[in-house]
Amino acid sequence: MDTIIVKTIHIADQTPFQTEDQTLFDQAVLAVQQGQLVAFPTETVYGLGANALDPDAVLKIFKAKGRPSDNPLIIHIARKDQIHALVKNITPLAKKMIDTFMPGPITLVFEKADIVPYEVTAGLETVAIRIPSHPIAHLFLEKAKIPVAAPSANVSGKPSPTTAKHVYDDLKGKIPYIIDGGACDFGVESTVVDVTGEIPVILRPGTITAEQIFNLSGSVSGIGSCLHNTNSYESALNQNTPDTPMSPGMKYKHYSPKAKVILADAPNIEQRIKVAMELAKDIISAGKKVGIFGCDEIVSAIKANNLISGDALHTNSYGPSGDTKAASARLFFALREMDEEGVDVVIAEALPIKGIGVAYMNRLLKSAGVNTK
Ligand code: TXA
Ligand code: MG
């Protein structure tokens, strides 16, 4: 199968955006309506979409990604009024969360309505719903007029795709269309929150933080719900979480590049520079190629050290120290780039586990193979 990339142009301050080739865009919309797979951009990561109400189409997603069949999918819709048909009950908490955070980088888990196939929910009685704010995702979903089930558009286990090229690298020949909307703004997946009860339970941390959810609802539990700043992964990332993962996807190997990932982990930037420097020297003297993912300060310090520079070094900086949002946006991109550059070991900067740092550290620890929920 040929994989066609559908180009789009987003002209700032002009809505709706323009598609470079309207006919191709319409063909991609028709393809998803007819049971094919179409990858599309969102503000978090690229999604791999199929008609959520067509079990055969949904099963194609699992096949193309090599995704375990017990890992449920998120249903994407264009507008809030489409939620009612897909869920049994909207609790007062759910209503507040919808009103405040949707559209945006959040996914809410409800009791599912009967029309939602078990192929989407992997047999669960709940369903995850998301309304992306990305204008191209919105146009795609609006034109498709159907709910679209979509996981991240990567081969299972790899870092999520934040550009159309990443999707192409993973899925070329397996899907007919990729809609190219450029690089994703947030670069980590949505915050997944169970809103079936009275207290919001964070099943996967993301750009919408535990603090924001707490400020809205007066309570929060689940991953990252420990609201004080902590340097303990255990307390921040595993607190108040049940022993069995409630979000089935969180138990799998995830976000793993071919390179080994290790952390430059220390309480402040000066110490992180030192740790990164020592680790890099060891890796290079073992004859391996080292990759550095960190802030400008770390990257410049490493580059200035003539024991480390040269062909055995590849760096990727997210910007000035402390910009956790930029670090999250760039993490998956950098991990994929490290593989393209033939890096053996990536040293990635650990960041404080608060705000978006919870999502960043959750993804980074998983890519390093550290066992967190
Ligand atoms: O930002 C995102 O959420 C992206 C874009 C494409 O929307 N999608 C995404 O999908 O990250 P995926 O499939 O890679 O991750 C979905 C997560 C998994 O951890 C899955 O287990 C969880 O959501 N999930 C889906 N349905 C669920 C449900 N009914 N109950 C609990 N967790 C659920
Ligand atoms: Mg995924």
C-alpha cells in the first residue's frame, strides 16, 4: 500500500486553516469514513485514526501498530455535544472538567454507552474521550462526522510521533494517508483522567496538571497527585495509585528508542551538568556514541569539554534551564533523532517532578525502562 502524505498550511490568525490540496484531504476523510486508517496531527502527538463505531476498522489499528489487544483506545470527537451518544452518564465532576478543559490536551474516562464497541475499550465498561484543540484535527473530525478511535500513531513501544515524518518512519506502507500538520505543540500525550466518580483520578499525567485539576475540583488522586514538590519518583509518580494499573496502557514497555536511556539526575542544574559530564566521559571512553538531551547550559558545558566532543557526541537542547514545557515538547523528537544519529546511550536531564515535570519524568522514566505505573 502507498502511504500518501497530505500537506496542510496553517496561516497564523486565520481560521479555518487551509489544506494545501483540498481533494487529498477530502480523500483522507472519505477513507476514514470507509473503514481505513488515517494518521492526523493533534496538539499533543499524532494519532492513528479509525471509525470508532466500526469494529473491523478499529482492529486494523491494533494490527498496524502491533498493539496489545487489551490496551483500550481513546475516541476523538470534534464537539462536546457528541459526547452524550458515547457515554452512559456525565457526573457533575465530568461536566466541570468538560466545561473547563475541553477542547484541549485532556482525555476523560466515562462509563461507556452500548454503541461503543468493546474493540475500542478492550473489553472495559468505560470509554476514554478526547476533543483535540488542533485546528487540523478539528477539521478532520468535523468533516468525518464520526467518532474516531485513535492511539498515538507510532509502532507500539516506540516514542510517540510528534511530526508526520515520525509517523511515516513507523507506518509507511501500512496506512493509506498521513495528514501533515507540522510539529505538535505539546509533544507528550494528553492527561487521562477518570471522571466516573466524585474525585478525579489521573491515570496518565500530561500537560493539564494535577494542580489545575485540583484547583478546579478541590480534590485529585492518581499519578502525580502528590502536589508538593518532591524529588522522590515513588511518592510523585506512584502515590494513590492502585496496584494494578487502571489505565491498561501504562503497564507496557513504552517510549523506547533503540539507544539505552540514562538520567542526569541531581537536585540543581550545576550538579546535573557535573553528572552529565561524568556519565558522558565514561560512555565515550567505553568506545560508544553518546547523546545528550538537556537544557542549553548542559549542552554548552558538554560541548566545551574537549574530552567529549567529536563524532562520538550528539546533542539536542530544549532551550534554557527550567523550561519544562519545552523539554516535554521536545523529548520524543530528541529520542527519535538520537536513533537516527546512531547514538548508543542517551543521557537525558531529569527535571523536578511538579507541574508538567510530572508528565516529562513519567515518559522519561519509562523510556529509560524504570518501572513506574
Ligand atoms: O494525546 C493523546 O492522548 C494521544 C492523541 C493521539 O490523542 N493519544 C494517545 O493514545 O496517547 P494512546 O492509545 O497512545 O494512549 C491512550 C491511553 C492508554 O494508556 C490507554 O490505556 C488509556 O489511554 N485508556 C484508553 N481507554 C481507557 C479506559 N477506558 N480506561 C482507562 N484508560 C484508558
Ligand atoms: Mg501511545
